[in-house]
Amino acid sequence: MTAEELLAIQGRRRFLRDGTCGIGTVALSGLLAEDGLVAGVTGESDTFLPREPHHAATARNVIFLNMSGGPSQLDLFDPKPRLQQLHRKPVPASFLAGLNDPVIKAGATVMATPRTFSRYGECGMEFSDRLPHLAGHADDLCMLRGMVTDTANHHPGQLLLNCGTPMFGHPSMGAWVSYGLGSESRNMPAFVVLTSYSKPASLVGPSLWTNGFLSSSYRGVAFRSKGEPILHLENPAGVSEMFQRVRVDTVRRLNALRLKQTRDHEISSRIASYELAYRMQAEAPDLLDFSDESAATLEMYGLNDETTRWYGTNCLLARRMIERGVRFVQLFHSDWDHHLDLDKLLKVDCRMTDRPAAALLTDLKQRGLLDDTLVVWGGEFGRTPMNEVRRGNSPGHQGRDHHPFGFTMLMAGGGVRGGQVVGGTDELGYHAVEDRVHIHDLQATILHCLGLDHTRLTYRHQGRDFRLTDVGGNVVEKVLA
């Protein structure tokens, strides 16, 4: 290409950008927006403003206690006398007939739970002795025993639960909620994530709270329960608040100039994010300051116990966040993936989470917040009714494999009718056979409680309309009060 040809091309570009008032750039931006490559330009003030729901909401906030790894429903929520009768015996041939499940192999044996189940509350809901504190809220809880999902692998299962699809790159539930409803707080994000234990989100990590193809403003913000709440949020040594304000204003003006030139919505999101980060510098440290909490509250959440302190801190932070207007708080606790030593490891996870989760429900209820806060407890799938063959059959060391065909989740508050069990599994606890609830049904119900119609909460990307529930999902009416 000659110098003259290059100058001619540059001249045409300048003409489209400047000589025609940017008509060419605007047209290109519009075409990209149709393909979901640009979300369209909105002002900074539009990004986090609260938006009207599709219908009257019963919940303003969601706290999702995400138990990553697959908690064993058979050892916690779904007692099966038939398993006791068949314990350590081969799976009945009549049951295996026509069953296409790669998890069950020749020699698989039935495995009963060593736990004891009791009835709790006026409703008589059954819980195992591993969850005595959560069981105390039986009359507030709706137990979904007929949950099903599409995959038995952790990463796609967690993506499906959190993003509505087993594929990477799609918006998470919290991002969809932020996109649909905006934020009620100027000083805190609409969507916050807290993690605990050794394998946050079973190594999928930020893909579970991503904004996907939505504006980056809707991405979940990961907080830490220890030390600096958000890394790199505090001013460096020697940087005053006035200097920081001047710097943020300067960056905002530069970004605004670039936004005017390119009409790129991500620049608008960047402006809003810088402003939010500046305001959070004052708000976030106060969030972690528990000096205004009573000694009884700290004790209730287990902050004085080394076993429960980490998860208890996250549960207390979740309550303090919704008080400050955070729309969606997600607590990831790993690892419930008990292929071996199930009874021993289940005890560890339950001891860490049971008391704090129950304290959260108690605290919300005492403060009048449970009425409009939806609390969800559960993981991406459950565990098999048989011992996992590949790990051996040594007594006391058995575990269970992944199980997508029937498992249990809990819901409370925010328009959910407590004190009831919805759905059920067969006599072995293998298949959900009554009131099956697919993950997309759960997502549709959560959105419904927030006042959002899951079929209308869509975003056009690469030529088609996407939504959290993909092409499925029905609101589970039996769950609703």
C-alpha cells in the first residue's frame, strides 16, 4: 500500500468520524449493538439506578447460600428406609433395567445413611442430625426434594446453576438480576460474592459471577471477609482523599471524551465503576466493622468459634449488605464433593455452615428482613444412593458420586411459603418422581419473587435473544406463599 493510498483511507475515516458528526461511527455502533457487541450507550447515572420490575415483587434481595460440590441429600434431607433394608447389597436388577447411567457400574452396592433423621417444627419436616440449627427453621423453609439438573460434572453443573447454561461466557444469575432491577445503593455494588473454605466454587471461580455479554457493571464484586474488603480499593500511602477525587474526576472526563467519540458502552460502564469504587472506599471498611453488632449477635453467628468464624462472618456480612441496598449476595462454600469419607467430611462442612446459616435466618426474621429477602440453600447436584465403586467399600470410608436425577434444595423468605416439602424421589432416592423442579424452574421462581418475568428478561446478543432460563423454566407455584 502506497503512502497516498494510506492517507486516502485515513482521510475517509476522519470524514466518517468528524466531517459527518460521527454518523459512520454511530451507525457502526448501532450495528454492533444489534449483535450484542456493544450494549448501546447509556449515561453513568443509568447504570446503577433502580428499575421497575415486571410485576409486584415479594422479594427485594436474594442471599444465595451456594454449597458447591453437591451436598448429599440422602444424608441431610431425604431419609429412605428402603436403603437401610438394602444396605451393602447390590442394586436391584429390576431397578437397573433400562437405566442408562454411567455412574452405576457392575458391583455397585446400595449405601444407607448412618445419620439419624428427626421431625422438626409444626410442619414435621425431616432433617438429619448433621443440621440441627437449620432444622430449627423448618417452619420457615420450603424443602425442594425433587430437584433435577442436566449434568453430573461440577463445572458445567455449577455454570448451569449460576448462569443457566453449562457453557462459559454467559451472565450469572446475580448479573441478570442487576441488569433487570438495577441497584438500590449508590455506595455498594448490586451484586456481591463471598467465598469460604479451600476450593472456592470448585475452581470455576469468577465464571460463576461473571457479567458475560452484559455490561461489565453487572459483574459480581468479590469481597474478602478478612483484611482489605476489596483488593486495591484503599488509597496508596500518601494519597489524600482530595487528590483521589481530583484524579477520579480527571479520568472520568477523559473517558467521557472517548465515549463521545466511540459510543462504546463499556466506557460508560468504566466511568460508573470508577465512581462506585471511589464511594466504596468510605463504605466498605464500615461494612467490616462489627463494633455496632451486639455480643449476642456475634455469638449467634459463631464468630467466637474458630470452626464457624469464616462462614459466620460471611453470613453476617450478607445481612449487613442487604441492609445497605445490595441486591444479590452469593456465598460460595466448598467443598461438598464427598467421594470418600462422606460421613466424616460431611460433619466438617455442616459444622462450619449449619449454625451461621441458621443464625442468618434468625437475624433476618428478628429484623423484619426475611419477609422481603429470599434465601436459597443448595448446590449444583446431589449424591448417589449407592457407594462410589471406584473408591472402594471399606466400612466407614464410603462416599457417594455425583447425582443429577434427584436432589434437594431449600428456600425461605421473600414470598416463599415455609413449612412445606415440595417434590419427592423414588424409594431409593434415585429419581425425582413427584413435582420435579429443574434448575431453570428454580431460576424462573427466584426471578418471579423479585418481580421479574424470566421470559421477558432478555438481552440480544449475536443475533438472538438470550435469557437466564434459556428456552425452558416454569415458575414453581407450589413454592409461593
